[in-house]
Amino acid sequence: MHRPLGCARLLGVSVEVLEQPSARERTKSPRFHRSRVGGHKRWRPTKAYDPVAQAFASQSAQNRFSTAFRVTNLKRSASRAARVAEYVAMLNRGETLH
């Protein structure tokens, strides 16, 4: 959709914001699908394209909860990033927590 530059100035936003794809254009992408999580719409990559998501989904509920609990209880973002990287490497090796 073409939007004139004058429209950006009137709205007080940058041109890049106006050139972002609309919600309808994003739903046409095969990589993403809409799902309802927690009562609101959220974009998630489909499991078919993400091997880490496939490995995470193949784990038992106990392992999924344990992973999420251990990551969300960390206070520093650096610690969270390191722990997530550790769990992704563990999933790639086919290991589980329990």
C-alpha cells in the first residue's frame, strides 16, 4: 500500500513506520500463524520451521515447565540469555532436564 510522505508528517511518525507490513500482509506469510495465547493475539513462528520449537514441544510437560520456571526466575537479563543458550544447546543434543 502506497502512503504519501506528507501523511507521515501529518501523523508525526517516521516513514519507516508507515512502510511496515500491515497485519493482513503478515498473516499471508507461511512462516507465521495467528494463535490465541492468554486471551490476546500473538505472533509465533510455526513449529515446522523451527527445530528448537519442535524439540521443545516433544518434551514432557514436566520438562517444559521446569525449563520455563528456571528461565523466568532469573533476575538479570544476561543470566536469562546465558541459560536460554544453554537450554537450546541441550535441546540440540537431545538431552532433557529430568
